[in-house]
Amino acid sequence: MPFRSRYTGLIDTYRDRLPVHDDTRIISLGEGNTPLIRLNNIPGFLEAEIDIYVKFEGLNPTGSFKDRGMTMAVTKAVEEGSEAIICASTGNTSASAAAYAARAGIKAFVLIPDGKIALGKLAQAMMHGATVIQIKGNFDVGMQLVKDITGHAPVTIVNSINPYRLQGQKTAAFEILEELGCAPDYHCIPVGNAGNITAHWMGYKEYNEHGIVNSLPVMVGYQASGSAPFMRGAMVDAPETVATAIRIGHPQSWDKAWATQKESKGWFDECSDQEILAAQKMLADREGVFCEPASAASLAGMIKDVKSGKIPAGSKIVCTLTGNGIKDPDTAIKQCRAPLQSVEATLDAVKRAILDNI
């Protein structure tokens, strides 16, 4: 019996649905093929007859969904002769860009908000050898600088305004459809720059248009209350949230995301930081899945909409978890019960510590 082919990354897997050629040099770290995990305990906690899955993008090579788009963006940058890439980032994009640039043997420049990035993400960018430039401004200021700098330096932008990013990210929808055998009724997703909700909708529509599936999900995007331009109907100049990955007030895919919401008959909603952190802790406590705060916005929002009846009983729901909880350990630790006091290294002392907490 022949061995099954080894998984080599999403471009090789979906080559016929992506803008690459036979002789394109693929820059890959084996991204994609992330688990779709059915939740066993949270539906019971909600006392709702619903079927919930989480697409755990935090198990991509650098720990976030950004790798799906970055493999395409860097592959095409190299194909077009670029020797350097640049991005503005709240953290995950910088980590991904740095890793794929290192893989390609080109330079990476990343602009990050000074003091507004989780250290796990900063460490990744630095370890991968990127030139990290901290600016005294937020992501939106950094994004404008990145767009401006391309007229003055030979660099390729790899933020989600790069169309190849969305081409890579749409493959998450392909994987969900292939595993479920159908589209979910609702797809819940965190919204920051709004490229990911747009890319998922692209992926669902492509499979539907080719007759591979005959259904489409309702797309629901959730933002943090302090960073919710889609809920305000206008850009937010000073966004604030503990969910730093979606701390974006000027989404670059603004028009595309509104089109997705309209076409899919979906909606946008917002969650407080408290709701986001509670959902993050619930997912870790009850299901053993540790995502970063921004990821938990999809679960927090879904919980509200299930409780209100906006998402009805009997629904099949997919929530995208965009990043791994290890990205932001400080925020996670702050939510947890203080560690036990040190005890003597004796059987009795350890036994008491265990029995007191059963």
C-alpha cells in the first residue's frame, strides 16, 4: 500500500485555486490544515441545542491565521523579484512576516505600536531577524506610514491590502467545507482589519460557484467595544482593547467587509473586554483550547447571540480562533487564580495541597 503524500502547505494543496504557476518557488512552513474542533462542553453550559466548532488557527507555524496569507504574499513577492517586505502590525502579522521572510532569505521590516504589542509576538519577530521599528502611534498610523513608504523604499507590503494575502486566507473556508461536508449555518469571526472575514467569504463563494457545495453561511463579525468601527459606522481614531490583535480603528478591508455582511445576510456586533476574557477562560477551562483574547471575540459574540436567540437552536456554527493563547501569556495569567503558596517537599504537604483544592 503506498504511503500517503506528506502535507507540505496550503499552496501545494490548493494550487489549482491559487494564483501560482508550475515553476513558482513556494515559500512555505507547512501552514494550513488546522484542526476543526467540535465543542463538547460549552453547548451544554449554554443549555442550547447547537453544534459548535472552532477552527483553531493558532496551530499554524507562527501561531496565527496570518500564516495562510503570508505564504502567498511572500511567495508572490519573491516571484516578482522583491528582496524586502514590510508590514504594520499589532503583533501577529509581524511574527508571520518575519518568519516567512527568513524562510525566503529576504529582509523583513515591521512597524509596531510602541508598548502596545504582546511580548510573545514581539519576541517572534525579533528572533526571526526582522528589523522592528516601534512607532509612537497606533496600528492605523503605522499602516499609513507603510503605504507611504513604498514610494521611497524598495519594499513589498504584506498587510492584507496585498491581494495575495486574502487568496491564502480563503483556504480556511475550503478546509472547513471539506471537513464538515457542507457550509455551517453561521460563521463567527473576530474583526480587526477585516481581511479575514472577507477572505473566508471568498472561499465559501468559490466552492459554491463551482458546485462543490450548495450552501453558504451567514457571516458574523465581532469587534471589541473599544475598537468597533463597524458598529459605530465610522472609523475610530483611538481604539482601545485588551484584545490587541483587533485593536484597529481604520480597517483596511472596510468596503469588502460591508459587502460580505450584506451578501451573506450577516451582521457585526461588539463584545466588551470582560466578555472576551470570560470567553477565553471558558474555552480553556471547559474545552482545553487556549486562544489569544482577540480570538475569543468570536466565541463571546456567538454566546451572546445564541442566548438572545439571534442564532437559533439547531444551528451549526463555526467560530474562527485566530491566534494561540501562548502569544499573550501576561493577559492569560492575570485572569487565573493565584498560584498556591510553596509547600514543603513532603508527601503530607503535597497531599494537603491537593485535597484542599479538590
